[in-house]
Amino acid sequence: MPAVCLRLSCDQRCVLVEVWDDSVTAPARKSPRLDDESGRGLMLVEALSDRWGWYVPHGPGGKVVWAEVHYSSGGVRAAAKLDDHGAVLR
């Protein structure tokens, strides 16, 4: 199973999500079928973030995909319809 690391950081304007994996293959959008169990990652990143990108880090190899969610844009709260306590609204 491939290794994956997640790092979250924030400041007064946004949350930064960084995901490292051991593959150097560039992220690419896919067109999954309805019953596919994978292939939606970048669609979700694009839908929920204000900015995203990727880079190959120095040292450990692999790649890092990063995404910023700005507080002022509504970001995840608006897209996922969360209440003030982070619970999903139905």
C-alpha cells in the first residue's frame, strides 16, 4: 500500500491542505463512471478549493498536492452545507 501524508495549516485568511504521496506522476483529472470507486479526487479539490497545485519536493521524492480554502469564499462550509459547529446539514 502506498504511503500518504496529510498536513493542514491555517492563518487568518485560509486553510492550506497538503497531501504527499510517493508517486511522481502528475495529478490528472479522470472521468469516472458512476460505479467507479476512485477517480474523483481532483474534481473534489477543484470544487472545494479556491486555489490548488502540486510540486515535487526536495528530498523524500514523491509529490505534494496542495489546496487553499479561503474563509471569505465560503469554501467547504458552503459546498458541504455545514452548520456553525461543522455538522452536515441535511
